[in-house]
Amino acid sequence: MRAIESGVAGIGAYVPDQRIPASALREGWGQFLARGISTKAVPAPDEDAVTMGYEASIRALAAADVDGSEVERLLFASTTLPVAEEDLTARLGAMLSVPETAIRSTVTGSTAAGVQCLVEGACSSGRTLVVASDCPYGAPDDAIEHAAGAGAAAFVLEPDAPLTVMDIAEYALPYPGTRFRNKGSETVDSLSITSYERESLKRALSGAASQLDYDTNKVAAAAVHAPDAAIPYRGSEPLGVDNETVAAAMIVDEIGDAGTAGVGLALASAVADGADSVLVAGYGSGATAALLCLESAADQAPPVELTIEGRRRLSFAEYVRLRGEVTSGAPEGGGGYVSVPTWQRSLAQRYRLEAGRCPTCKELNFPPTGVCSACGTSVEYEPVELKRSGTLEALSVISQGGAPPEFAELQTKYGGAYATGIVAFDGPEGGSASAPAFVLDAEPDDLAVGDRVEATIRRIYTQEGVTRYGFKVAPVEEANER
Amino acid sequence: MRDAYLIGAAQTDFGAFPKESYRSLFRQAYEAAVETVPGGIEPEDVDEAYVGMLSIGGRQIGLSAPAVAEHAGLSNIPCTRLENACAASGYAIRDAVQAVKSGMADIVVAGGTEVMNDVSSETLPYWLGVSGEMEWERMAGTTFAGVYAQIASAHMAEYGTTREQLSHVAVKSHQHGAMNPHAQLGFECSLEDAENAQIVADPLTLYHCCPTTDGAAVTIVASEDVVEEYTDEPIRIVGAGAASDGVGLFQRDSYTNLPAARAAADRAYEMADVGPNDIDFAEVHDCFSIAEIMAYEDLQFCEPGEGGRLAEEGKTALGGQIPVNTSGGLKSKGHPIGATGAGQAVEIFKQLRGEAGERQVEGAKRGLAHNVGGSGGAVSVHIFEGPEVDT
């Protein structure tokens, strides 16, 4: 029995803004096979498990009032890592200012990975950041794809946290073929033998639950593995809770199957709704189960920052375009070439907006290279992180013929036009520094010079097989009421 | 220092020429330029050659000047490729002037050549953005249309410049270009055509953007010691100014003018000992309509922010206060990148010799050429005086 060292000090959740209703999918395909899903989230073309994980993480760190530099352990769970080999925690950590000396690990290959990382974090005595992020794909016309959503949840775990981990359990037994993705395949598959799948889930969950010391009557919400909105209820019986308790943490019906992030997102929404005792039940085909029993001390709900509402409704045509089933891919003929080593040297700027303050005249320079843009002196810059907020100083909406070829496919997926501009990012103590930035907005024609924007991290493009991530900006709508 | 004179200048037709190469076009332009020199030029008269070329498509990036010069029959002389993006052959003329003034050379060929229409539509956009700031500006998703559109947005926000004013520039360019037999797009367009054309990069429509062009242009520059052997209509190059700036727009002090253009103009005016009011006509770098509006302001034909109105009121049209781009400019005549600066000098040569036909500026005595590389990273400005100006 492993000792429990830490609880949850802060929770962040992020779900892409774009949603497609089941009705649109039903109209498009002639049928809709995902049970209980009313809408599902669709990631933007420049989002993936890394960028969504970043979004959830900055919210979790803010909720816990912790800086990334104070994280000692970074655990990243995803079944849809954008690379098969390469440790993405190095990039994710750099985006979040996690120390280079932090312990880190990536857990993949199972929808239970997110909860397994939570168990690991609970058993660690230092401060752990657990990030679960996923955007599963199925074959275009099957139930897995109809349910496939996206999202990320992140948790800061540390000793003496407001949400206490009361107990943990894991369990595994061999049940092949219930849900799998073979080597080289982008899409999740299943044999769809219903009785076998039910048995696998039931035996894994009850095996884990039997080792867990908890009072089923005290559980306010049960966050259960949710590839659709029906399967979580199959967990009621083995976990010893009623359907209302499962329903209290239900979110999959609004966002779709978020893979290994699904349970974390359910946990986040239950805590945000005030649940003081949550049973967390992760499950991965194969089959494994991982359970945690969480309780918040009286009047000590852990802070939660959620960005999970979907404001933009997609049509079926937009959905198909975004899922990449109709676009032709990047054109041949080359793009602007920035070598990977050149790119790597600028990561502090791309990820954290690290500018340089001139020690002579105090001007902020971005990027902090070459002589000072104000006084012309050759100096060693003092590193200064710009705020992520800024103001659009110049703007264009790029239409056909205006995009570099390396942006052509993104342009197609964004509906034929995208915005790009120059942003004056706010300095930490006044002043500003300007940088060009891609502007994320579903309605780029509504943007104007002077609009306030905020930076996030998205995919820029992939060249020579290596994806470049860097800052892009999105308008702060409340600030831009006209 | 010795004076430098423009004694010959010519260009090929600008357009799309599947049967021509960057070398055959240069040869045509060179031979046509020689024809404009009353005393003629033999290859052995030429001391030096500067060839502007971006090498769109990647053809012969190394040693392209020798490859071009040899094809034109200029063997054994020193020749150098000039690359300053779209200002390449403006800088070629600058180097020719410097070679002559220094005493190193008496006859210098300065020209440019470019072939842009024989690459695939997938490859071309890469090359069209190749002079943009690669690591930041380009990775935010811009080619030059996007960068100039950003400039337009800032100009509109600061000065109230309108898209219709941009369209007035396009209409005027086409009006002039329709009178130039060498123009690529030698047809007139209406304000509605310009306004309603498809958006390339908002606020710029297709008519606010120059075309992609094949073509070459050649000038011949002579020293005062030899000029009389070649012509009795010498055109003196009285001002040569140039300046550079950050390659990326975001690196500049201003998004609503080109500081390098302002500096280059000031230097050229100072050397020529003239001011903006002394200029009778100008060829300016209107790769996008907003660039022409900024040129009016940077060259001080008007106050900052007044450029849009200058176009709208027709003051820069033929017959106006200061005719600009009587050739049709980059918009209508065409923009074969490496040849554009020399092409501007060809128009000035014709105007100052009174050979511009129906687009002749009455009493043209002093002309100015303004050639911009990228979005203002390199600019050259030259001032030319016709034979009738007393010196």
C-alpha cells in the first residue's frame, strides 16, 4: 500500500470553443451513433494535445496560485500525442516555465493514463502538475468518431491541499480488443462486442473498488470513464454508487469523448459545482482501472478555473473541413525556412514572450537580439517576460493569394481567411514591445486596430516532420465591445 | 567627384513570356538600351556591370551576373549581382553612379532581370515572401500582401485613409499604363473594378496589388569625361540617396511610413540641392497602392497623412501638380522584381528626352525614382535632370 502524500491544490480545464451539435452530425451522416452526446468539442486546426494541455495547465497553476517554476514533477497523460517518439514534457514544461530539473514523465496508450498520473501525483511529496489532454479520432462514420471530442484537465497536487486524496487503487486484468489503436493508425477501433466490453469495464472497476476504503453513501459525484454518455452509468454498479451520483459529474454529453482527459474534466466540473466528495474512476481498455477517492475539508473547496463553454457552433461542412477529411494537405513548393536549431534558440520568445530590457536605456526589445532598437547600443539584455496581454497595432485578414504556402492548409481549415497583425505586448512595468502574431478569431472581419488581445500557444506549422509551437493571440472580447 | 550621366536606358515588354529566360530578357533590354545611345556602345566600351535579380524560383542564384552579362556579349568585365529584394536594380544604378564618380569606371551597365511566371502556383508564394522577415513576420502568416495590408490598416487608423483612396491610386496607374506599350496590364480600370475586386489581404483587393512579371531593364551610366562621345542629350544623375531599416515591419519606429524612404529621399535632395517642389514627376514603388500613398508622404510631396487625398484629388495624375508613375507603375506596367528599379529609370529617361509619347509630362526637367526593397528594409532614391536644366 503506497502512502498518500498530496492532495489537489488547483484545477484547470480547457475545452476548445467550437462545438458541433449531434443534430448536425446526424444530418450529415444520416445517422448518429454516439449515445447521449448532444454536442461535442472540435479542436481548432492548430490545436493538439500539447496546446490544450498548455491551456489547462496555465489555468490550474493560476487557480493554485503557483508559478510554473515551482513545479517539481510534470506528468503528461494523452492517448493522442502528436508524436510517437520525443518527450513532449520538455516542450510543455518550457511553455509553462517548469524547471529543467523537474521530474517528468509521459503516460500514453490508455484512457486510464490521466487518472494513473493523478494517483502518481497523490503519492508524491513534492508539487506535481498532472496534465491530461486528448483529442481522439475514429473512422469517419463510426460511433467512436461521432463521439470524439477534445479537451484537457490539469491538476496541481501538493501536501496539505484543500482537496484531500483519501484513498487510491489500481487494478488490471487482460481484456484485449475492447478499444484499441494499432501501430501506425490515427483512429481508435473497437470490436464492439457489447457484453464483453461491459464485462471488462465491470471487472476492472469492481476489482479496484474492492481495494478502496470509502463510504459509497458519502460520494457526492462519481467522475467515471466516459467515451460516450451511456458508458459512465455502467460504472454505477461496480463502484457502488447510484446513477444520480454519476450524473453529478457528467460533462461528456456536452464535450464528447475527451479520451484520457474525460475523467479529469468530469472531476473539474463536479468540483466547480460544489461536490465535496468525488470518486474518480479511470478506465483503459486492456483493461486497467485507477480510482481515487477525494474529499474537500469543510469550507475548503480547491480553486478551479474552467474554460469549457462552447460559444461557436459548427456546421457539418465546417466540421468535415476541420477534421481534415477533405483538405489536400500542405502544397509542395516549399515554405519559408527557419531551421530547427534557429527555431529552438527562440523558444523563450515563442513560448513565454521573453523580451530583453536594455540596461542602458531601459527599452524593451523583442526578440532580444542585436543592438538595442532605441539607443543602438550593443548590450547584454536583461530577460523580461512580457505580459500575455497586448493591443493590435496593425492588422490584415489574409484571403486567397495572400498566404505563404506553409499556411495554405491552415487557411483552408480556417475557412479561407485568417487574421494576422502586429501586437504591442504589455511590459511587466509599463512600456510595450511589438511582435507579429497570428490572430485567432472565428470572425476575423470584426477585428480592428486597437483591439485588446491575449496570447496563447498553438501549432505554427510542421516542417521536416517537426512541429513548431509558438504564441498566437486571440481577442479579449469583453475588452473590445464596440 | 565626377558627375555621372544616364546616356541610355530601355526595357523589354513587361508581362509573361514563356519563351524567354532571365538571360534572353536581359540581352534584349541591353541591346535596346544600346540603341538609345546616339553614339552607340560597343561591348569593349563597358567597364563594369551591375545586375539586379532576386532569382525568383531559385534559378542561378550563384554567379547570376556573369551568366547574364556573358549572354549579352559583355565578357570579361567585372559584373556583380545586386540583391536588395525589389530595390535590387535601384541599387545597381547606385553602384554604377559610385563606380563612375570614384573614377574606377567610365561606362557602367546597370540593370535587372527577373522571370516570375514559369514557377508553379504552389512555389511562387514562397518566393514572393522570401524577402520578408523570416523568423517572426512570416511565421505569423504573412507574405508582402499581408504586411502592406497591415501598413494600410495602421495608416487608416492613424490618418483616416480610405480604401477608396487606395483604389484611386490603382485607377490612375492603369490610366497611365494604358498609354505605355511596354505595360503588362495596359488597360484602364474603374473605381468600381478596384473596389469590388477579390480581397487578397484585407483591406487590399487584387487591384491594390501589383502583378507577377517577367522582364528586364537596362541603363547605361557614363562619366562626365566621356559623356560627350556618346550623346548630346545627357541626363545628369544629380541625387543618389539610399537607406535601410529593420526587415520586419514590427522592428520599425513607424508602421505608417517607411523611415528608410524618408532618409533616402533627404539624402538625394541634399546631394541634388533641390527640394520636393523642384521635382516635375516621379516614378515611385507602388507594389501595393498603400505604398504609393506612403511614397507621396516620404518624398514630401505632401504632409504625412495627406497622401490618400493627393491621389483622390488627381494631383498625381498626368496633368496634375506632380505626375507620379506615368509609366503605369508597378501596378500596371508590372513588377519584375530585379528589373523594377532600372525600369523606373527607363521611364525617367524617356520623359526627360521628351520621348514619352501621349503620356509625356509637359516641360519635364527633373524626375525622381523611388525604389523600395521588401516593405522598406532597403530604399534607393535617384534624382535625374534633363539636358535643358542649366547646370
